[in-house]
Amino acid sequence: MPVFRPFRAFRPKQEFAQKVAAKPYDILSSDEAREEVKGNPLSFLHIGKPEIDLDRSIDLYDPRVYQKAKENLQKLIDDKIIVEDPEAYLYIYAQTMDGRTQYGLVGCVDKEDYWSENIKKHEKTRKDKEEDRSEHVRVTNAHSGPVFLTMPDNKELNEIVARTVKDNKPDNDLVDNMGVKHTSWAIRDKKDSERLQEILKNTKYFYIADGHHRSAAGAIVGREREKANPNHTGDEEYNYYMAVLFPASHLLIMDYNRVVVDLNGATEEEFIEKMKNIFTIEKVNAQYKPTKRGEVGMYLNKQWYKLNFKPEYTNVTDPVERLDVSLLQKHVLQPFLGVDDPRTCNRIDFVGGIRGLGELERRVDSGEMQVAFSMYPTSVNDLMDIADAGAIMPPKSTWFEPKLADGMFVHFME
């Protein structure tokens, strides 16, 4: 059973929270981050992407980059922009987007639960990205961005969270530049905190929704610290790394859509004829967003189509193979459009649902791409089923919104 425990977080003072909270490091390029922080020296992007404060000629993995992150983090502490809580707490982190709020618990998970698979994964990690995050943790001595976890719903947990939110004023409350509201509370009632830990101790697994490289880094550096400490007891803070844990029903997974550069030598008429073997096809007069599994929208030459996989293609039990993104890859993208490996193929690109179907039209109408596919979102249950099976999800299967802000909580390893 996985561990989820309180910790003494460093958090921004309310008067600075708006400026400190930042987009996660891995959704912005360095140039985008430089633009994002203009006029804002407090942005946590100075810690998450510290290369923005160095000469552009310096390599992203240069030791000076990680050292700059450490300096920038220490400056926030020295200037009392972020301050340490007086004792260890579990925290509530709420995000509100488009009138919908999701509530998660912030705490620390045990590195050994990562290695023992009590924390389930559904993606492969890349060694270069693992090492980048690990070095960031080593040098800063901190987990400065939370891992995004989920779990099956628990009624009592939801009730405790709802009561805490209702009865207490938030510690931090801000709206980011995307219009997303971020709110947090420390759970100061010890009975509630202990009961939540008891509930979570009886949860079979946690599942990584997003942040596989952050999770790997926390586990890797924790093991390194353990090996370097001859007096290791297992209680040291380096044994744990920071996470936000959301009940599954709270999460919103958006569609993750596909655009392809051309029809792989086929004419439009030839391509449509091939597609008729796989789908029933219907022209529609407006943008088409699938409403259920087995449906796909297609945009080609200023025309939208509603595609339904024929039953013989959806009669699949394997949790990975039955995903719509897998079916499209197997029966259309690979055989018809020459996309052999979507991880490496330069003929395909992916568009998160937050950008809307208008972005698919723009990419095709501009001539940059020739055909676009709008997908029905993968579900949280799909994610958990695949992780339980020890399998790996296809690339670009899930797009979670809203994104967790960096800088709301920082966990130091000692």
C-alpha cells in the first residue's frame, strides 16, 4: 500500500503568490518562458527553466543552469517571498477552469513505492529527461514541482476535503494568465490529517497521471542519498518526493488530436475510399467533436466528416489496443498515411484539445498539414486499466487540463 505523508512546505506569501505561481517547466520552450517572465523576477520559471537567466549560447544541461536554479530558489527564500510552514501538513490544492473545480491533496510519497510499483506508471521515461530532472533535484536539494497522481474515488476523503474547504479561508488564492484559479489550504486539523493518511494507506495503488520524469527523478535521487548515508534509517526527508493526488472523478482529460502532413501519395478520393473500409463516413456541416468512443472527426479540404469505426475493428479487449488513438494508428495512420512510429515520425503532429478544433482547421487550411483527426478523450479508467496491466499508453494519448502550477509548494529533501 502506498505512503502519503505530510511535509513542511515552502509556499509563497499570499501577496506574492500571483507572481510566483508559474506554468510547469515542460510545457514551454526556453524562448516562450523568457517571454512569460518579462517584468516578473518572482516567477517560478526562474527555477523551473533557469536557462532563461543565462546566455542563450549555454547548453540546457550545463552545470551553470542547475546552479542558477539553486540560486534563484534561495533568493525567493532569502527575500521571504516563499516561507516554510511551522509544521508538516497535508494540503488541499484546488484548480478552477471554466467553472469546474478539481480538488487534490498535496503531500509526499515514498520513493520505494515508485520502485515497487505501488505507484503505477503508463509511460516510458527518456533517460536524458530523467537525468535533467534528477540533476535539478540534486543541485537545488528540492522537489520544486509536484508529480500529478490520481486514485480511485473515496467518499470519505472527498467529504473531509469539502468540509475543510468550506470551513477555512484559503492560504493562497490566485488566478493565472490563462484564467485558471489556483487555491490552497493547509489541513491543520490533526484528526482530519490522520484520517486522510489512514484512508490513503488503504488505497491499493496511486497512478501517475502526469509527471513521469519528475517521479523518476524523486525516486532516483532518493536512492542515491540513501546509498550515500551510512546511517540511513528510512525516515529522512530524501526518502519522499512531492505529489498532488486527485480522485479520478475530479480529473478532466481532454482530446489529443492528430494532424498529418499529406495523404502519403493518395488523392483525396483514393484516401476516402480506403477509409470506407474502416469507418462508416458521414459529411457534416460544422466542426465535429466526437461524443463517444469509436467516433473520430476528420477535416480534409475544408470539409468535416464524422467517422465511426466499424464493429469488427472495435471488438478488442486489450486495454491499449482498444483505445481510439490505438485503433486510428493501427488502421489508418500507419497503413494509409505512413506514420510508422508516432514518437519519431515527422509526418505527424499532435494538438491538445485546449487549443480547440479551430486549431486543426488552421493547420490544414494553411497548407502546413493536409488532414486532421479529432479524437474522443481517453478516460481516467483507461489510464488505470493500462497501468494495472503493466502496459504503456500510446504517445500523446492524454491531455490534462488545467496544468498544475509550479511554485505553489516546494519540498526540500533535508
